[in-house]
Amino acid sequence: MIVSPAFAAKRYCILGLARSGLATLDALMASGAQCTAWDNRAEARETAVANHPDVVIGDPMEIDLAGFDGLIVSPGVPLNRHPVADRARAANVPIIGDIELFALARPSLPPHRVVGITGTNGKSTTTALIHHILDEAGVPAIMGGNIGLPILSQPPLPEGGVYVLELSSYQIDLTFSLDCDVAVLLNITPDHLDRYDGFAGYCAAKARLFGMQSDAHVAVIAIDDDQTRAIAATVSAPVEVHAADIPAADQAAWPTLQGPHNAQNIAVALGVAHALGLDEAQTRRSLATYASLPHRMERTAEHRGVLYVNDSKATNPASTAPALGAFPRIHWIVGGLPKGDNLDECAEHFDHVVHAYTIGEAGPVFADQLEKVMPVTRAEMMANAVQSAMDNAVAGDVVLLSPACASFDQFRDFEARGDCFRKIVNALIANDDNQQEEAAQ
């Protein structure tokens, strides 16, 4: 794990003992800090005590916060409406997250660089792609932040290493000292507006990543929307890229990076690689060996000439739209817990959809909209949607789960939804193969 003398003899209160909270507790205690910790779940508190008998268990809504060097909260805590924020401010205690702790630990780590990636859509793919490019180039690198293992739980890199951090707006809200060697902005569309003072507040949260940068460091910004262009105009000498910078003929050679959204991801990754001084020819070769992340345009299976793609991470229409643009003939599984009342952002690619299959809470409303422009099956459940799509698809078609909705109406999270899709696809393919074998006997 990452430990630092910066935390020795400091006092911290940790609110939330899920994976990142426990990793933070481990790192701080190993660094000689005094920690008070709290989680509403008794089992989480018990785990903390079992791992660290010296930890103090105390609810920050009840204990005196005066004298703490920081209140460390999970990014999931809604500080715009959680009363703990007012208590911390009244006690003059900074509210921070694990990324800020990493930033404070950096001076004690071997010389390294940090790439920080934010945006509404594509963060995880771009983070993983940049990590892959570095790995292929032989540069020590690890991923952290909003992807993979908590950054504080990972071993420090040797000299010359690169930390590649996916950063949500929530994480940036809790960070004040992270001076990224390369800071990245992909795109901004309305999201998480329950946490901000309108869309402008959400955009301002993203822009803070660049406000923390030193003048000599590099900003790579995809200026494909009005919001990113506005932020780029406030940054000194940004590296500006476009999805259109990636020729379609080039992109065709990178099978797991299809679609206009991945063109933007590629353009940004190439800009970062150049800023890090990597060889361009080697970087481009590594694009062909990149394996897509689970649930992000993941090629799940191919059967009878039909490709099955799991894009469960597409939890809003803006992230689904480029997926629809990636293939010419799509059987589209769409729906879940809606973040809006329409699919207008997807409309430019409706001509790619052969048939739609609506599921979940949004299903009836989306079906009413889509039936005006395409055939629709009101499937309601994932199993019905996949079976119907498999029955209708012909060789050359793509069955695409790209729901444009959150998952919480029917699933624990987008990973559970994508896993369900994958299992159903594999089971139906296995059943079809068995029937074919029996028929042949």
C-alpha cells in the first residue's frame, strides 16, 4: 500500500468503510495516523476493528470534530445535502477523499507522473487504454481512482512510473492538491445534477481538475462539445483533440475500439501518450492489442454470424448514442431506471437500429417513443429481450445491450446487469448448439 510520513501523528475521521474507506484506513494507520472511523453497517465497523484494534469507532454526526486534520468521506456521500458537511465546516475541518490523500503523499513517493482523466462518458475506457499503452511501452503504471483497486491500497511505483487515475466529479470535489502532469477532459453532458447547482455547477466541478495544475503541466481536452470548448478556453495552451482526428480506416484496425465515442477516447489517449513522450508508432500498435473493459462495448459472443455486445455501462442516452453509431444493423436492448424522459440524444443513429427491445421501468415510455420510427418489442425483462433479439437477428447483425438508463430498477448495478446479459446470451447459445447436435444425430 501507499504510506507516507505526511500522515504521521495526524488525526483523521473516516466516514464510510466500503472498499476505498477500508483501504484509506489501512494506509493511514500504517503511516502512523490516528483514525476514527464510522459506517452505518455494523459488519463494516467490525471489520475495521478486526484489522486495526487501535482505531476509534465514532459517528462524525455525534463526536466533536474539532482538532481533526481531515474528514475523509466516500465520494458517494452527497455533501450538498448531508448534514456532516455543515458539522465539518463549523469545526474548521477539511472534507477530503482518498485522491487528496494520494496527492499529499506524492512528495514522499519515488519520482513519478500522474495522468488524471475526467469527463461524463468514456473515462474508464480511456483510463484503461492509456494504462495499456504505457504497459505495452514498458513503463511501470497502475490504474486507480474510480477504476480498479483503491489507489492507496496499491504498491507505490518505482521511479519513472505513471499513475493513471479515473476521476469522477465527486472525487474531484474532495481533492484540492492533485497537480496532474497530464490532466484530461473527454466530454461533458448533463449527469449527477442532484449533486450540483445545475449543469453549470457540474461543469465547474470538472474544470477544477485543471485549476489544480501547475502552468508547466499539460491539459488534453477533447473539444467536441460546447462545455469542453468553454473549459479549454480557460486553460493555458491546452492540447485540443477531436474524435474526427481519427480516420475511420485507422479505427477499423482496432476491433475493440469501434464507434465515434471510442474515436474520441483514442484521440485523447494519443494526445496523452505524446505528452508523456511515448513513441507514436509503438502507441498505435498497442491500440490493436487493447481488450475492452467488461460492460463497455464488450464483445460478449458471436453465434451464427451475430455479434453480441455488452455495453451495460451506458447509463444515459449520451453514452448510448455513440454505441448505436458503431454498427450498421443493431438489435437494441434499451431501458432501466431512466435519467431523463426521452432518447433524443440517440436519434441521429436510429437508422442503424433494425429492432428495439425495451426493458425495465423506462420500457413503456421508451417503447411509445421508438415505435414511431422502428419496430419495438416490449420485452420488460432481460431474458425476454435477449431471446427475442436472438430470434430476429441474422448474420451480420449486432445484438447490443446499451440501456441508456441506470440499472437500479432491476439490478444491483450496471455490472450485475451486464453479467446477466452475458449469462443469458451464453445459455441461449449453448441451448441452440445442443439442439443442433441432437438434430444432427
